Amino acid sequence: MNYNKIFYKSYLLGFGTVLILSFGFVSFLFTSCNKLEVKPESFVTTDNFFKTENDAIASVTAAYSALNIDPTDQSLFGRNLYFLTDMGSDYAVAGSSAINPNVRAISGLSHDANTDRIFIAWRQIYNGINRANIAIENIPRVNGQETVKTRLINEAKFLRALLYFHAVRLWGAVPLVLNGAKTTDINQLRLKRTPVNQVYAQIIKDLTDAESLPAINTGANAGRATGGAAKALLVKVYLTQKEWNKAIDKAKEVINGSYGYTLVSNFADLFNPKKKNGPEHIFSAQFEPNQAGNGSSGSTFMAAGFVGFIGREPADIISDVALFYDIYEPGDTRRDVSYAKQLTNPATQQPFVYPKPIFRKYLDTTILSTPGNVAINFPLIRYADIVLAFAEATNEASGPTPEAYQAVNNIRRRAFGKPIDVADPSVDLPAGLSKSDFREAIYEERKKEFVQEGQRWFDLVRWGRLVSEVSKVAAKKAVSERNNLYPIPQPERDINPELTQNPGY
């Protein structure tokens, strides 16, 4: 079967332009004001759609597109989730060019249940879940090869698990919906929040099924979910649940399996649009030049960070230079890939020096004058993430073993441009670290490695360090224990009174 390359250039009518609101499952179009049709008139029907194998492929393509296309707003991984996972953490704050009060509220941690960025993230996540549900339910009845249909169903299960994994970490107990809408009766659609352990059980079940996907995808299928990606996501799930031995075992399957994953020798290559879906990219949200939908191109993920703001403070700025930029040791290449002190104005060809280093990973400096042409993918799972997860789980289970040391040292050697598999006392961690010291070393490596990759807030929450770390930032003194979860969006609670609110909101 010749699968279409998934860059999600267009929507499928009935799957893309019609957004089905989580628990109203109402057929309607969102506007930029995010107004809701409270009274449902109809729901998307699939009776006349799922006939052929191509229909099945199109339905899964629509599920993928939920990651990076939203014609009414900035897409989920194009930028919108960034506000919660990065600006809601300690290293990013809203600069003077950020004029959206909702963004500034998240930056200062004064957000509430009516903050629109939180509602939009909820809507986008459940939109993707619904598309995956529709595919999983209906693909079995199309005319086509069983092997093809099984593969497509498992890709949809991977996407559903990925989205629920984000939802359960952001909001805690969330409604677990596993079927498409079959009624417009709002009373039948008002669901309660499902206990966290049950949501995780479904995530694990979906990913276990998805492990049977092809080990790797290349060529026209690059960028699609794989068995390796399913195993890697399971590592992150088990790590979050503090199931150390399960995380270790699954990480070993990823590291020792026949997936071809490896650390690329040049850290900058990870954000080179000409080197997409390389051996370290386990799964990424795919972006192309001039992709349809606001906020959907790779450049517009960081457009507010630089493009269009030469000579002005960007919309997203580093919170504290001493806490983040200055922590890199001399020779650590990750600093100048993650941040830039100056860039050249494409209009004047003159360098502009910023008062503070700006974020750099998603900027293609060769075409700054045409930002819409940038196509840098957003990495959701990198091999480095799994290597460090293995080291972390191993240390928590049995202390800093030689294997855990090797894992962290491999990351550090690459960071300094050293041969990855050759011991180098100049950059390797010192021997004899205690369990707590080794833990701190891992925390520090993740802090340096994953700037603007949607990891920081999740890391701080699962480590129990959100309040202590974020409170170090002057602009975020409002942080409290409530910030370990985001509020259930009030528009959802307005149409579904069964949804209880998280503490502090």
C-alpha cells in the first residue's frame, strides 16, 4: 500500500473544518472569538463516508492534522500548547510585544478558567481525540486489506494516546471518550471526569496495540507513528507514573531495538529543516512551508519570538539570563542553538543585538525575511529524551549505575561536540555521585537539552518542583500548588455541569 506522506496539507471535509467540541460533540465552526453553539443541531455522520481504503487513510490523516493545523487559531503544536508547557513554566515570559492578555496571564500565572489559551488547547486536544475515535470505530468496516486497516487503526490509537497523555498531565482527571458522537442529546453527552489511573490505563492499552506498527518509517511514510514511537511514548508514560522498572525495560527496547535511533552528532541538525525526521526524531509534528492555518508553520511557532520584531523586544523572552542562558558550560553547543544574542536584519543586513538572548530553535536564519516559508518540525519525542529517561528511571530504581552514567555522558559528549561513545573526562560527569547528586545532574541536562520543546512544565510537575523552581523567577512569584494543574475551561463547564473544577480555580 502506498501511504500518502503525512504533512497534513489539507483538511478532510467532515473531519477537519468541522470541529466537534469535546462533550457537546456538536457540529459547528469555531470563530476567532471562540463562541460556542450551545444548542446542538447535528453531529458529523460517517455512514456514507467509510467505504474504501482511501477513506480510511483520509480519516487518519485528519487525526494527524489535529496536531498542527487549526484554521481558526494557532495550532496545537504550532504554538498554542507552548503557552501552557513553556510560558507556564520558569524559563519563558511574555515580552512587550505579547499583547494578548490571556498569554500575559499565563506568563504571570494569574490565569483562570476563562483564559482562552487553556480552552483552545482543550478544544484542540479533544478535537484530535474525536478524529482518532472516528477512525478507530469506522475503519474496520471499509473494503480493504486487513493489514492496512490494522495499521491505520493503530496509528489512530497512538495519536489518541498521545493526546490523552497531554490532557491527563495538564488537567488531571479528564473525561475519557472512546467513541464518536451518535446523538445530539446534550444530556447524554455530559460526561464526568474519569479518574487519572483509568485514563492512564487506556493510554497504555492504546500504545501497547500501537507497538505492532512498523518499527520505522522512511521515505513517503516518514513522520507517521511507528512501533518505536509507541514504545518511546510508553517510556514517558511509565516515567511520569514513577513505574521505574517498566520505564527501564521499555527504554531498553527502544535503545536496543532495531529502530535505527541514535543521537545525531551535531545538535543544530535537530532543528535544520533540511534534516527532518532524522535518526533522533522518534516522532514530530510535521510542518511545511506556507502551511494552511494560522500558527501552523514551523516559523510561526516562534514568530512572536523574533520574526517581525527586529529592534523590539520579542513576544516570548527568557525569564532570567542567569538561571537559564548562563548555566551552559563553555563549549556546550546547545546554548547557541537554543538562544541567540544577535541576528541579522534581513532588510538592512545589519546585526541587531538583543538586550537579552532570544529563543532560536525554530528560526531558520537563512530566510528570516520570509518567515512563512520556514518548515521546522516540532519534536514531540526525541531519542535523547528516552536516553535521559532511562538514566533517570535507573537512578531512581537502583542509583547511578554504569549504564545510567553512560546514558547521561552520551548526551553531554554530543552537547560538546565530542565522540559520543568515547569517554572524555573533560565533559563526563564525575564518578562517585550519590543518588541525589546524580538526580540533580539529570535535571540539569534536561533543562539545557529541551528548551522550547514542550517538556519543562511537565518535568517540573512530575519532579514535584514546579513551585520551588518557578518561584525563583521574579515575574512568576504568583506560583502556587494550584499551578500543578490547569483549570478545566469554564466554557466546557458551562455546557457540562458534570465537570468539576481543579483546586485553586
